[in-house]
Amino acid sequence: MKKSIDPQHTLPLGAQRQSQLDYLKSLLELRTIEDIENIVKWGLMKKFWCSRISTPKKLHDNFSEIWTEFVLSQKTNPEDIENQNKRFVEEKLSMFEDVDFNGKKISILNKYLEIGNGINQPSCINYSEKDFKEKVYEAFEKWQIQLPI
């Protein structure tokens, strides 16, 4: 890998090579090959981690720390989900806000989307809800609103 980036790089030989292979073997005893592969792929794309995983020894020594950061980066925080759902509503539904659909309306509010007719209990879907988009589609179906989205 390093040779493809730096053609002048010389690969370790003899005892140094065996030492590097021992670090890799030790790491394989602790982690799956998929975990190691994911960390290397992810870490090589991060400026901070790139040089810290450039050899089997460095990868071995930094693995727990990089693993923690990798796992945390894969989790989506609730605020991100809420913002994604708001963007979905703004992009796909804002043109239909307050349009009359045979007495039914879509209202885009700060924290939730409301679909109703002003008489019956409206469907209120909070942007932070799990499966937000599916719930929106279900509410459209319930209220018999067909939108081209």
C-alpha cells in the first residue's frame, strides 16, 4: 500500500519484516479481518489517522483508539436524523404546504409535520421519529393524499 503512494519506500526485510508480521498476527488474534479491513479503509481517508496506521505496529498500537472513533463516527446522532428529515420535508413537501387536498392540508412546523383536515385528529409526525419517511407515506395513505414524491 505505502509503495503505491511512495515508490521510493523500501519494504522491511528480515527481522524487521518478521516483527511487523508478528504485530499483524497479534492483531488478527484480537480482531476479525473485517474489523481490521474496515479500520484501514476508514483510517486511510482520515488525515489524522493515516500516518498512525501506516505500519502493522502502528495499527496494532493505535487500534483501540481508532476503533472507538470509527464506531462513534458510524452512529448517527438524533440531531442529524432530525435535520435529514427536515430537509426531506423542505425539499419534497414545501411546495404542497397549505395546499388544499379536498379539505386536507399539509403543515410544515418547527418540530413536526402535520397532516389533517381541521376537523379530525391530525397526523403529527415528529422529525426525530424513527422511520419518519415511512410514517409520512402512511399518513398520506390514511388521509388519501397522493403526491408525486
